[in-house]
Amino acid sequence: MKMLPFTKETANYKKFTKSGRDLAHWHLNYETIEPYPLSEISPELGLDPWKQFHVTKMTFGKPTPAQKAAGLKADKTRIHYNSQLTLDGIPLEAYDYIVNGKPALEWIMERYQITIDKASGIKNDPNDWCKEHNNPRYIVDLLKRVTRVSLETMRIVNTIPALNERK
């Protein structure tokens, strides 16, 4: 039997509906919201932007000794975008937002890499999307925006009032 969300109090109803509107805002406008201010570490300045922002496969940073001691296999506060660029300062709370069984940031990392289908030999290159839109930074800015959406989503979800469910 399905459960329906129900709240008796008008104040809770208003908070609940505002939360829904706020979530819709962040999720529908994810491509135009202000990117989260992650640090961009790039040892080579003045590179051609198409080379600087070309992605093959993103990886997490290597764990610090303290993270290793805590049993962590990766530093998720850092994403090595490519050999020229590392994004740093990702709040760990951003990984609390789960899409299709994994954090949204990890989903982006998995999907936005060059792959070749074994059966057909067709190459999927996310850099082509950047070229089509004449924006070499698209994927970098997408990571920053998904970081913001993830944080805002969890902030909103964590403030949704408790519901009385009815059968």
C-alpha cells in the first residue's frame, strides 16, 4: 500500500511547498546558476582553453596520510579533471546528494569521460558537446554547478518538516 504525505499544520504545509519550489528552482536551472567557487589549480597558465579543459577521464585526488589512516581510498575534496587542471575545495556534504544510486558529482565524473562502445566501436566524447556550444569550460562549470545544486538540495531536504503519512 502506498503512503501519502500529509501535514496537518498550515505552517508545515507552507514550508513543505516552499521546499518543493526551491528544489525545482535549483534542479530546473542547474545550467544557469552561479557555479560553486571551487579552486582551479592549473600549473600551466596561458594554455589554449580547448587543451586546458579537454577531459578524458576524471579521478579523485590521492588520499592524504590522515585520510589513508582513516581507511579512505581517495580525497573526494579534489577532482583531477585532467593533467592540466585540478578542482579543489569540494565540500564532502556535496556527496550526500544521490542520483541513481551514487552521488551526483560521481555520476558526472562517470558520464563525462571519453568512452568507446565495444560492440559498435562508436566513440562518445563529451568534449564534442563543449565544441558544439563553443564553451571549453562547460564540463568544469557543470561540476561546479552540480556541487552547488547538491549542497542546496541537501540543505533544503534537511529542513523539510516531518510528515504524518496516511495509508
